[in-house]
Amino acid sequence: MTDPSPMDEHGGAAAFAPDAPPARVLVVEDDETVAEVLREVLQDQPYDLRFASSAELAMRAIAEAQPDLILTDISLPGQSGLEVMRQARAIDSEVAVILMTGYASVQTAIDALRQGADDYVTKPFDDIADLPVMVEKRLRNRRLKAENRALVERLRRHEQELREKVELATGQMNALYRVAMEIGADLELQPRLARIAATAAQFAHADAAVVYLHQESTAELRPAAAHGVEIAMGEDGAPAVPPGAGAVGMAAFQLSPVRARTEDGGVPLPGTPWTGPEVLAIPMSQGGQPTGVMAVSRREGAFTTEDQEFLSLFASQAAVQISNSQLFEHTKSLDRLKSDFVAVVSHEIRTPLTSVKGALELLSDERYFQNNDQQVKLLTIAHANAERLLLLINDILDFSKLEAASLPMSIERMRLEPVVQQAEQHLRMLIEERRIMLEVALADDLPDTMLDPHRIAQVLSNLMSNAIKFSPPGGRVIVRAESLGHEVRVSVRDHGEGITAADIPKLFRKFQQIDSGSTRKVGGTGLGLVISKGIVEQHGGRIGVDSTPGEGSTFWFTLPAAVEGVQGERAA
């Protein structure tokens, strides 16, 4: 017999699992005397002890009882104990096996261990009292292996659960990012609210979703957008939800999610005809102040903790998006008020100024008044200033209309040449005054273009006027037009001081001028190029400038070439 390991101080098997069923031990021995000795030695142990007198009976017992340990003689009638071990291991690879042999040789022990036995004992028994310790040692090893397998399986399942949670969280973050980009594409509040409602329903697998906005003046909530259900509109608009009323009102009041559920399926989404078995209300807030509430409901089934947590993440994101849209719309409202105010004031100024200009023209008419040189000089100055003020007011009016997207356009199909001639005629006095050599070079193959002749003449006048003003007296200004296939490119080149690369971005910004000596001498509001940019872009074109300091500048813009069969359209 090998040296047995002593049992632990807590009694071996019972210490590991006091409530576990007794270990099943099968003794296979054809000698009745030896079998009885083994029974006497092992019967006091907490085992489910069974005996078999042959290999055939042993295999039946193994199939029926599936023992934890087999104590078998090597030499059995019909088959050897080693064959019993092999067949038992085919059923349970972890079954413990102790072989008994009557051949007390080291070689027998080595052969038995090589063939898979866990231990061996020799007959006649040297110290039979040590056998229970050996059996318990092998049973304890089997239990430890089973526990290790269970731990490995638990770790595998835990790892799988963690992997699934990470994948889920990653998917949720990706979904939130994607949705943020999609929702962020709409700056307008109402389309953004509709997207938020639809996304909340999608994330929560809900049949209905409503977004409620917080009203600062009353602390009430009003439904602003819905998905899967219609908002019930009354004479005063959507019905309000008082603070703290129901799941929706309570969520906004305490700034934490609220779930309301009834067995009869009668939980409403306020402001809609919807009722369902459960409503999940998630507050939206910024800086501790309520922005609104998103509420979702299903026809069947309850929401999970994961649904609530994910919607809470989305609600934080949605609150920012809603606040941005509200700020955007408030800014737009202020811009509209400003534009309306500018338009009204400009109209009020332009009417009397037109009368003043007409009176000055009448006073300057030698057919009716004989003015001396000093009077003529003063009238000329007054008339020029009135003209300048009138042009300034017209620029301000056009600019305010552009900002309000209400600048009228009458786009038609026509050739560019008469528009260039109109701008040239408008600037004839300035050209002659500064002795500018104006060259107009229009390509012979220019196609018709889609344009508003008055507005494009205004753009050309702005660009040509700037080129003339920034050119030295007697300088040269070149106006060109060429076909680029699907569009026509018009350019105005001067030979003035040019513009630095750092100053070019300022050119098309409202109320900005380049800080240079020539600019200060010329003056102006800085609106001409801004208005020109707005007009060109409303035509579907582009505008820009190429300049080299000391060599002059080339301002250019493009217009879409006319498409065959298209005669014209009107736009306001």
C-alpha cells in the first residue's frame, strides 16, 4: 500500500460539503472474505457503499449508480480490474479508481498507475486501517476537480456575461453617438423633438413615446412631439401636465425616473388618448433645472432596468439638443425682430430722404433757379451725400431681407451681356470721374444663364465700384466672363494695392472692412460684399477673391448655366 495522506482535522468529506449526498463507492471483489473485510473497514464512513463480485456486475452497478470511486481487484473473473477501470472512465472520466493486487511488486504498481489508476493497495493488506484515509483522499481530489470545473464554468459564464455587457454598452454608446449626429442635423426645434420621440420609442422597444417640454412660467409640462400616438390638441393647444401630476409630472418634479403600472392597463400618456399597462417617464434636465420629460409605453410587457438606464443616458443627450434648439430659435426670433426693426426704420428714413434728394435736384436745375458758384457747390455736396445715404439705406434694407431670407428674386433665362452693360451704365459717372480704363471681355461661347438681372447687376456694380475706388486714378479695371461648362464665371480685376491673405476672410463678413489707408479713404459700411455673397448664393453660385499684395485683386462669382428647356422661375 502507498503512504496514505492523513485526513484533515475537520473530517475530510464532511468538511467540504456538509449538505452534499454521501459519496458513492463501488467495491469490486470476487473473494467473499476480502469483500467482507472491506465492508467492515468502510461501513462506518459516510459513503453509499455498494459491492460487485464480477466485472459484469460491476459494469451494471457503474451504469446504474455512477460511483464517485471504484475500489477493484485487478484479477477478476472474465475481465480484469483494469478493463473495468477503462469502461468506467468511458462513462465518467473523473471517476477515482484504486486497484487491489495480490502481487506485491513495484512493477505492478507502476503498471497500474501508468494505465490510469489513481492509487493501489496490495493484498494481503499490510495496514487495512489506512484504507479509509486513502479512499477519502481520492474522493477529496475528485471533489476538488469538480469544484474547479464548476469554478472554471462560472468564470467562463461570468466572462461571457461581461463580454455581452461590454458589447451591449459599446453598441449603446455607438447608437447614442449615431443618434446624436442624426438629431444634431436638425437645428429647428420641432423636427428635433420628433426625432427624439421616435428614438426613445426605438431604444425602449416601446409602442408609443411622447416628449413633454417644461414651461418656465408655470412649471407645467406640455406634449410637444409624439411617436406612435397623436397629441390631443384643444382650443388652447396641447393640454398641460401640472407639476407632480402622474408619472410624467412627478419625473419632472423630482428629476428622477418614474414608472407607473396597473394590472388593468390603464396608465395614460397625458395629452394623448393612449393608455397602457406601464409608463416609464424619464426627466430631461440641464444644470439641475428641468428641460422636459420623455415618456414611453408598451401595449404589453414591462420595461427593464436596462431600458430605464439607457433612456436616462439618452435623455441627458436629448436635453442638450433641446436646449440648443431653443437657443437657436430664440436667436432667430431676435434676428427677425432686429431685421423687422431695421426695415421699418430704413423705410421711414428713405421716404423723406427721397423727397430731400428730389428737392436738391430741383434746386440744382438751372431752368428754375439761378445759383451762384458757392450755391452750386453746396447743392452738389448735399446731393452727393443724399445719394450716398440713400444707397446706404438700400444696402441695409437688402441686408436685413437677406438675413430674414426674404430678399425678392425674379430669376429668368437670359444672356449676361445686357446685365454687364446695365452695371457699366450705372457706374459711368464714377468711371469718368476717376478716369478708369474699363475693359469688358465676354467670351463668345457664353451660354445663357439663370439670373435675376436687377440683382446680378447689383452684384456687378458692387464689385466694379470697389475695383474702381481701389484703383489709382487712370488705372485699369477688367471685367471678364467665361464658360466653365455647367456654370459661367464672371470676374472683376483691379490693379490696386491688393489684399493680404490674413485679410481675405474678413471681406465677406458683415460690417467688417480691411484696416488699411485706402479703405479708410474710400469708406462704406462693409455690406456690399456681404449682400453680393447672399445674392450669388441664392442663385446657386459661388463668390470669392484672388489677390496678391501690390498686384491687385480679382473678385469673381459663378452663375449656373441655363438648362435646355428651362425658361425661368420666380423666387422670393
